[in-house]
Amino acid sequence: MARPNTLRVIARNEGPSARRRLIDIRGLAKTYRTRDGEVPSLKPMDLDITEGEFICVVGPSGCGKSTLLKLVAGLIPASAGEILIDGKAVTEPPDDVGIVFQSPVLLAWRTVLRNVMLPVEVRRLDRASHLERARQLLKTAGLNGFENKYPWQLSGGMQQRAAICRALVHDPKIVLMDEPFGALDAMTREKMNLELQRIQYETGKTIMLITHSIPEAIFLADRVVVMTDRPGSVAAIYDVPLPRPRALDMMASPVFAELAKTIRGHFYAQGHLD
Amino acid sequence: MASPRHRNPVLAVIDAPWARPVGLLVILIAIWDLSVRIFQIPAYLIPTPWDVMLAFRNDGAMLAREAVPTTIATLAGFALSAAIGIPLAMLIAGSRTIEAYLYPLLVFSQSIPKVAIAPLFVVWFGFGIVPKVISAFLLGVFPVVVAGVQGFKSVEADMRDLARSMKASRLQTFAMVSLPHAMPAIFAGLKVSVTLAVVGAVVGEFVGSNSGLGFVLQRSIGNFELPTMFAALIVLALIGVVLFWVIDLVERLIVPWHASQRHDAFVTV
């Protein structure tokens, strides 16, 4: 895969400690109001994410992982606490963020290229320069030749790759991903993990990815955030000491296995198999 | 395109898509003719197909002339149905308050038989085209609204979140996501609507009119001219079929991406 050189590259300093904080989550909590009363989804939690960091959030079903992501994306209001991105409180969807959902949510009446260009049209950004980047991104994602196809003519993995291109087309600093590979078969999923890992390594994007899969989280993340059962909160945060760029072979390394065992322990301890 | 090419032209005709309904029609006409002959049904109850053919020869010009006002009333009623039904569906799908107030009343109004209130429109608007158009509109609007509401409401939650994450304005969300998404459902509603608008126009002509195919139907059954009446019915059915076909054609042009249109809209490798 060619290096996506049309995306800005954020300089990698010496170690994460030297980098500045990009996302500050302070005492963030969310309670949904339903007909049956108030349902707490997220207990007050704190989390700092530095620039260029890859954060994976794992946790049992319904633990509020997706709620956390929607809060950071500014799609739902917090019940308590706050989120700061670049020191600015999130009250509406921030500009410097791209989102990938579990389903590709491509518009059926638009070609792949026009789907990728959708954020550019909606945000009224410069068309010519972004068109160049959109083509470059599609090429990077192995979708060259499919620019003028319609979403239904693509396989599930290709559709999700197009959705990732769409999230990257306006070159956001932050990419939020809500179980982006959850609907894909195991082999496609591994391939997508490898590609995503490489894009993140090469561009230094700050990524927060929600997943059910412990191996996926460890393979991708700089830090893995483990969440408790509902109402969710942070149970533990683990550094992943594997070097980058990573290869799939690393999944067999002792460090990987040990970390997977520790994280899995959280869910067994609660008697919860996800 | 999809059907295999036959060397034998006879086989090719039999395999053509239009040949099947026509073939069935020919069989039905044969059964009709045979039943009238075998059971010796008198002509004042059911005319033979031949009698109807003769009625077409004698009254063809009159039928063609009377079809014009009926078609105009149908088209006007249908246009009103679309022009009022689609925005109404947008409002109902867009606001829970409007839905709560309006939707039950709309369903309620549909249960009132149009034939019963059609004379009222004649009292209000006279014997002109207006009562027919209103009658066609009242029958045609409901399927458009129901289909439209369903179409606008079926946008997935993730799709809405995606639009909001891009800070799309309400207008942008509507134009780029909701409206195209609702198009296939709206067209399904329009197809039902156009056939009902024909019925509505005829109902309007039944109760108070001195022109149109509904008037011809009324007069011919009064005079026991059953062949003419059957001929008028056939012309009415043809109007419905042609209008339905036109909308189907427009749909193919506007929503070629939809699953129901894909087979002949794109040729994939």
C-alpha cells in the first residue's frame, strides 16, 4: 500500500510523554431518560488522549462504549462532566473529527467517489484539492477502478474501506471508529486491521476505536481502555509495548498473549463472557 | 436484454415480457366469449367480446372525446395528490407534534366513502371539472402520504448521526439524505395513487357531470347499452395502465440506483 502522502503528517516526537494532550475527558457521565426512568449508561470517567495516540476501548455489550464515542463526537450531550478537544469544550460535532460506524452507511444513490466526497460537499470545502485527496485515499484503500461504482456493487469490506476514506477526506486530526470491522469476516478483518494500523502509523492520526475483540484492540492500540459492565466506567488502562509498525505475527508473541490474558481476566472476573 | 436470444422468431415473441399478459388476456377473452355462448347469457346482462368490438367501431370517436376530460381530471387530481401529499409526508415524518395531531385525522378521513360526499362537491362547485379533480385528489393523496412518511422515516440512525457529524444543515440533510432515501417509497405511493385518481375522477363524473367516461358509463347503463359501457370500462383501464407505465418510466430515470431497478439499470462486469 502506498503511503497516503496527501494527508498531513503529524510529527512524531520522542515518546508519548513529549506530545501534547488532544482530548481531555473530565468526569464525563451519561444518563439516558427513558419511560422507565433514568438509565445510567456511563459512570463518571476520566481519560486523556495525546496527539497521535491510538486508543482502543473494549468492554462487554451495552457497557456504554458507543455512548462514550458519541459523546466525544458531539452527537449527544453529556449529563455531567466535559470533553475538551484542543482545549475547546465539545458542545457540537467538532470539525477536526471523522467518524466510521459499524455499518458503512454509504448513500446508495451516490458513486463511491461521490460518497467519499460527501463531507466536502456538506462542509463546503474546496472541491478540487479534496477530489485529489479522495482519489488518493481510494487508491490507498485498494479501491482504484471502483470510483464510479455504486455501493451495492462492492463487497462489505470494500464498502467499509470506502467509509474510512470518507472519514479521512477532510483530513481530520481525530478519527472515531465504532466497531468498524464488526460486520466483516475474520480474514477481511485482519487485513483491515493491518491497513488501519499502517495508515495511523504513517499519518499520526489520533484514533479512538471501539471494539468487542480483545486481539484487535491489542494489535491496534497504543493504550487499551477496558470498561466495566453497565453502567460503564474505566476498569483499567493498559499500555501496549509492541513496536510499530506492527505485523500480524506479533499476535503470537508472548507480550501479546500475556496482555490478552490480563484483559480477558477482567471479563471473566465479572462472570461476563462477551 | 436479459432474455436469451432465440433463433426462432416465434419463440422470441413468446418469450418477450409483454407477450405474457397479452397472452393471458387473449385466453380470458376466449373464456368470456365461450361462457356467453355456452350458458346463453342474454346480451342485456353480458355482451360478447364481438359486441364490444362493434361498440368501439360505432362509438370510438365519442369514447375518445369523452376520455379527454376524464384524463385531465385524473392528471389534475394526481398532480394535486403529489404536490400536497409529499410535503405533508415530510411534515408528518419530520415532527412528532404534527404527526400526533394530523396523522390520526388523515386516517379517519380516509374511512369516509368518497362516493357519499362527492355530491357535496357538486353542490359547492357546480358541474364543472372542479368536483372531479377534488374527488380524484381525495382518493389519490392518501397512498402518497402513507408511502412518503414510511420513506422519510426509514433513514437509519447511523445515517442521521453521519449527517450531524458533518454539521449538515436541516436543508442539506433533507436534500442529500432524506429525500433521495424516501424516493423509492414515494414512487410506490405515486403508482397506487395514479390508478386511484382514475377511480376518483370517474366517481366525480358519476354524481354530477355531463362529460367524461364516468358520464358515459352512467348513461349507457341507464339505456342498457352494455357493449358501450364495457368499451368505456376498457378505455378507463387503458388510461390507468398508461399513466402507471409513465410513472414507472419516470421512476427508472430518477431512482436507477434502487434495488428494484438494478436488473436493467446497470450492466456490471
